[in-house]
Amino acid sequence: MSESIKATIYRILSSAAITPYIYHGDLPQNPSYPATVYDIISQPAADLTEDVGVVGFRKARIQIDVYAQSVGAAEDAMERYYELLKSYSGSIGDGASPETVIDCDIWDEGANPDMDFEDEPTLRQIEGRSRDFMIHW
């Protein structure tokens, strides 16, 4: 399969067009807002099963952070991501053949504490919201 899980997450987030700027890992210096940052925060080894025809599955915990210039904008964007991802079911892969497409499911793991930027002068006027999701493929 040529499409990585990071590329899949980016594709899902960017196709929803909830924020115009989407980054993997970290918010860059001097970004435009509203912006989304996503990252894989844990990815345990594949779990094997005994089911006929099932080789195993993988899972990862992903974190979505939204940054905006107002509380309302940050909360609205996060609510839209929640609605998009809370029970997402689709496929990942390049689609070149049935062997390169794998089903995936995403579900909500809950909100993280609101982000506080009081110690960071360049971000004092920015609001942030964060939420975790689990993805199985």
C-alpha cells in the first residue's frame, strides 16, 4: 500500500476544508489562522487475530489541534472535525488494485484540556482546541 496513514489523515482533513491551513506535527512560525495541526501520538504494533482471512490490523491514536483568533472559531472548527471523524468509515490506499485498499474506521477518544498560551507572547491572542481520535486499519 503506497498511501501512508499520515497521508490518509491529511487527505481526510484537507478534503473537508474546515480550516485553510493544515500541518503535520507542529504549527510553523508565524502561521495564518485558522489552522489545524495533526499528529500520530501513538501507534502500537499490529495485533494479530485467528480469524480466517484476517492477517491483523493496526491502530493509531491521532491528535487534532485547531488554532484560531477567537474561541468561537476554534470551537466551531473542532466541532466540525468531531462530526467528520467521530464515526468515520472509509478506505485508505492508492486504489490501484483491491490489494492496495484497506478499510479504516475512526472514532472519538475525547477532548483534551483547552490550550493556554499565556507563557508564549506570540500566541497570547490565539485560541486552541485539541481532541484525540483512534484509527484502525
